[in-house]
Amino acid sequence: MFCSKCGKENSDENLNCSQCSNRLKPEEPQVKAQVEPAFGNLIPYKNSYGLTAYYLAIFSVIPCLGLILGIPAFFFGLKGFAVYKQNPEVKGKVHSLVGILLGGLCGLVNLIAFIVAIINMAIKS
Ligand SMILES: [Zn+2]
């Protein structure tokens, strides 16, 4: 890296400039503060729509709950994906897609099952 004070090129391992002794790297505590938790990249805390969609979709796999949870999961997923597209830093792309696909699928399957059950009842009565 180059020294910000005198411009001399230094090895990346150097803490101080070899020419003017200017400090090249920020203090250790500042570096640690910037490090995210290990799972910070996996769970999109900043994209609550995507995260909500993901958990709704997971639970929409449970029979009967699919209709109640799958459809909101689908819409939360769409919203989460829109938030991600506007600002990719919030992450949650995969979580939103899981919400859209899994939630949409479970919602649809349960909706069809629900309609079929109603039609069956209507035919029998
Ligand atoms: Zn220097």
C-alpha cells in the first residue's frame, strides 16, 4: 500500500511507513469493529422482508398452514427481493427467492387442495 502522507510504496505487512513513519493502518480496535459476526453474511438482518418471507415459507411446508403462510411468504418475498434490488447491501436475495418459490408453491398447492375440497363437498351435497 502507499503511504497517505508521503506517497512511498510500502509492504502490506508494514504498520508504519518506512520513509516517514506515518501509521499506515488504522488502530486494531477499529478493524475489529468493522468485522461482522460470522453468520452476518448468511442471515440478512437488514432485509426484514426477505427474512420474514423465508421463515413463513419454511413453515408453509406444514399442511394446512401452507395457505395461511405460503401466500404472505410469496408477497414478503417479492417485497424482500425489491428491497434487495434497490440496495444489494441489505442482502436477503436467497431468502426472498425461497419465500417467493417455496411460499408460492406451498400456497398454490394448498389453495388448489382447498378448492378441490370445496368442489368435492359441493358435488356430494
Ligand atoms: Zn510515508
